[in-house]
Amino acid sequence: MKYSISFIFVFLLFIAACSGPLDTGNINIENWKNDRYGCSGLRIQDLDELEKIKNSFLGANNQEIIKTFGRPDRVELVDKSQSFFFYFLEPSNACEGVEIEKEPLKVLFRMNAISKVSEVTITTLNP
């Protein structure tokens, strides 16, 4: 009996740790993941939907964001208590053959010290 309670507890922890992708409404996630650095112009097509649902990602953990949107285009560690995941909506300087005249539009997911999303911003500014 003692082992079965322990097994159930460990199993529930395992299930909680294995979170899946988040609900992204009508965003075409396949296009999103295939548009690294915004080079193909596919991500910008979902800008209106992203603006509508961006606050639904608050409280999500970094692994849920990665499972949903794919690996970030850039990660910036600000200090020990926060970091940012960048996903470019417009072509960035990492795109081959693209000359950037202005800072591209991007989605910033601000992660707090426990790797939870505390802010989602769509901006051309850098943190």
C-alpha cells in the first residue's frame, strides 16, 4: 500500500510536468514554426489573432511556449530574475539577403525567475 501511494504521487507529478502545447486560436502554428526569424513573412499573417490572444499565455512556463511556438529566434537573459524569448514577425537581420532598415516587429515573452510568462509584448523595441 505504501508503494502504491508513492507510485500514484510520482505518476501525477510526471503528468503535470509533461505539459502539451498551448491553445493558439486560429494561428497557423505549422507556418509559424517554418518561418524562423520571420524571413518568409508567414508569422506576420497571424498578427491580429496574436494580438487578441496574447494575454492567454500569461503564466505559461517556458517549455509550454517552446512546445507551442518552437525554439525562440533569440533568447536574452536580462539578469538572474528574468529573460526574454524573441519571435520575429518581420524579417530580421538573420534572414539571408534581407537588409534591415528598421528594427523588425517581434513578439517578446518575458519570463520571470521561475520561468513563467509574466508579459507578452508585440513591439519593435528591444527590452
